[in-house]
Amino acid sequence: MERLSAWTQLHDIIESPAYDRQALKPGIVHIGLGAFHRAHQAIYTDAALAHAFGNWGIVGVSLRSTEIAQDMRVQDCLYSVVARNRSGDSVRVVGSIVEALAANDDGEAVLARLADPAIQIVTLTVSEKAYGIDPVNSGLDHAHPAIANDLKSPTRPTGVIGYLTEGLARRRAAGLPPFTVLCCDNLPSNGRIVRRLVIELAAARDAGLAEWISETVSFPCSMVDRIVPAATAETRARAKRLLGVEDRLSIEAETFSQWVIEDDFVGDRPAWETGGALFVENVEPYEKMKLRLLNGSHSLIAYLGQLQKLEFVRDVMAVPENVALVRRHMQAAVRTLDPVPGIDLAYYMDQLVERFANPAIAHRTQQIAMDGSQKLPQRLFQPAVDALSSGDDAAEFAFATAVWIAYLKQAETVDDPRARELQKATADAASADETASFFAIAGLFPGELQANRAWRNQVNSLLGSLR
Ligand code: CS2
């Protein structure tokens, strides 16, 4: 079977790059070449290029996988995204990625690109756990394997923070301006978090470098949103049917997409607004809305689904009692939010229920259930603290927490960087206070929740009632 490549003749119902790809030169390095980036930032860049062509080709970097970069090269970095909803499929071939690198194969090539003056922006989607954030003090986690390596061998990094720091060090040494670091992971004030980690890692090797970074580099925050399940054999079979050629990199996604970006760039940037991105001064209200309403509900759905042995999010949403629980959770979460400029929150929540129920999207509850220790602090626990401080009993957050603990107790394997501690907490759970061992895990729950007997009692009794 022929593979998708620059020579493929595409049917004209397939949307394809509306600019001269041969003339496209790199201006962005993206770290984390997974499904989400390919269905999100790469598409906004594709749209921006079609609207106002410039040197904004993306150099995609995988930190761990070597397969994606290999497949990318075979296909001239072209791939398809199938947008799916109740009314059907639409397929788009994306051309904004111009080069693909696997850091494990060629870390030096990645560093050379980071030090290349043509690169003005480095975007990131590496998932919450890849940064190496200390759960207790939110600084660098020295026990994180990549951080430990990058402290020891800063010029031969393995982690995202190490690559950024060494890339910036090389630019400073060469007298070049820095790049903008644009984090696109689901973390609160994501730019601030990455800034702190990079400066801490830089300070460990060279105080002057740390100072230069803090004075010259910008780390805008951003909120990203699109539901993009991991690709499966079915995804690739569908792509083959729609394209008429094989595409090993095809992904499917919902039609909805949103990107809100803090407008703070050290150099130039693509006209992402022409692809629908919103540039604002303060991303926080959007980010809280998305983390608490979408991601918080998503985690609740995932753990309910795991307990009820339901494979996909849409299966959970096909049970009216579950929809009622999700709606109740959103009602509690929305009370912790300030108004969000330009957004009707009631409509946003209705739209979320629709999006979760999308029958054309097969999003595994197991995929979302992973890494709870990295996700729940911003999705459930901080909102619970805010709810309690405004006089609410935060019962919905206690319920979602109980559902998570119930899941941990029955799961055969737990996919989480803190799995060992979570499994130990499960084994240590005493019958008198079943959740005490979980609340004792360092930096997992905020101090306000650890110290709140009444809230913890709610979690305990809800956990009991789930059985
Ligand atoms: C999900 C997110 O896997 C998860 O934890 O909640 O990946 C979610 O699908 C995206 O944030 C949607 O934008």
C-alpha cells in the first residue's frame, strides 16, 4: 500500500496545506510529538500559514518515542487528522511540521535546532509528569529521573527542562536572542511553572545563565483544548479508507478546538488567531475553567467508568445517573470560578456534556484515569480548597476523590509516577480511617484539605457508600 507523502494526489474533498510547503522553513521547535500536538498546535500553525505565510515550520521532537519521528520522515512529515462528530467525518492533511527528530537517537540535533537563530518559539506538550515538579514545593524534583540526569549532565540532557536550559545556554553563549517557551500542558499557570523549573536548573550550573533567562526569556501561559484519543488500528484503517493511501500517523479528534494564549512573546509569532486562537493578557480564568470543568469532570468520568467497567467516555455518558453526577460536579466546580471574559459558562457546561457524549469519539476511560497524582491536585483538590474557603462544603469534590480512591483500591495496576506510594497507601488503609494513608502522601493533597477533618470524613463516608 502506498504511504502518504508529498507525491500523494489527494482527492479535493480532503483539506490539504494551502501554501507552498517546499518554501516552508522552520521557526518553531515543538517538544512532544504525540497525538495532541498534531491535532492542535500543528493545525493552528497550518491555518496561520495558509493565511499569512512565513517561516513558521515546526521541528517536531519526541523525547522518548523513536517511532513517530521515523514514520514522520517516511511521510515527508505529512499526516491526517480526522475530525469526527455525530454528523460525520472530515479529513485534513496537515503540512506545518517540516522536520521530525527523536531525542533518544540524536539529542545533539535537537540541541542544534534549539540553538538555531531561525527558531523563535519552543512549544511543549509532554504531559504533566514529564516536567519533574516537586509535589511539595513546586520547584525541581531532584528525585525525578530526567531532572537528576540533567543536573548531573547539563550539556547532555534527557528531559524537557534540561533541553530548554541547554538550548538557552547555547544561545546565550553564541550571543543570540532567546526563544519564547510556550507550554501547552494542562497545568495551572503552566508558563510560570516551566519558568521556575528552567531557572532553577540553570542556577544549578551558572548563576549568570539563570539571571539572563529570568531577564530575557518569556514563558507565556496558555490554555489548550481538544479531545484527542490515542490512535488505534481502527484510526489507521479509517484514514486508509478516507485518503486512499496508508497513513501511520493519522489521528482522530473531536471537531471542537480552543487555544487561549498569553500575548507575551520575545520575538515574532505566527498569526495563530487566524486559526481561531485567542490572545489575551491573562489566561488564568480560561485555564481554571478548563481544568476544573472539563478536566475535573473528565477524571470523574474516567474513574466512574473504571469502577463500572465501561471502556469509553461515551459509554459512561450513556448512563443517565452518571450524567447527573457529572452535571452536579460541574455545578460545584463552576461556583469556584470567576467570570470568564466572553464565555457563557452555562453554555460551556452544556457543550461539555455533548462533547463527552460524542458517539464518534472512542476515548478510553483508562487513558484519562492514568497519572491521577499529577492531575487531581489542579482538577479536584485546589477547587475543593477554594470551595471550602467560600463556605461551601465541597461535597462534590469529596465524592470525586472517593471515586478515585475506590478505583485505586480495585485496580490491578495503577499507571502513575507515584504508583508505589499509592499502592502502599491502599495496602496501609486502616478500617477506622480508610483514607488517612492517602492524605499522608507528601504533597498530594493541599495542607488545607489534610487538616480539614470534616472534609476528610465526607471522603471516608462517601468511599464507604460506594461499596
Ligand atoms: C484528559 C485530557 O487525559 C486526560 O487527562 O482529561 O487529555 C483532555 O482530553 C484534554 O485536556 C482535552 O483538551
